[in-house]
Amino acid sequence: MTMGTMTTSKKKPVLGACPECDANVAFTKTPFLGQKKNCPECLSELEVIGLSPIELDWAYDYSGFDGEDDYDAEDY
Ligand SMILES: [Zn+2]
């Protein structure tokens, strides 16, 4: 078995920096804009906001972003 050429054909992992703790966040595949990823260090939920270079920002929970204004939240 020869596995000597294995490393050369592999792409390098794509690294981004966590905005929270500055840790390296590695992507095994090329990330896409808006991709969510958790920081391996501080477990912040991050989102890809730039691709060259990789930029990461906190991912915010947009669930119910539209139309949840009439949710009865003010009387707590
Ligand atoms: Zn982090």
C-alpha cells in the first residue's frame, strides 16, 4: 500500500478567527457565506460573513425575524 501522495492532493483546511476568543475555527470544506459554525473554544455560534479572507461574526438567531412583532412579549 502506498499512501505517500495522499497529503499533496488534499486541500488545506480553511481557517477563520473567532470574534469572541480569537481561536482558529477550521472548516473542513470551503465555507459559504452565511454558513453557521460553532467555535471549538468558546462554543459561540458563528456565521461566515466573508470568504477571502474568511471572516466570522456571531450568528444571531433569526428565527421568527419577521412577523414575530405581534408576539405577546411585552406583558411579562
Ligand atoms: Zn471562540
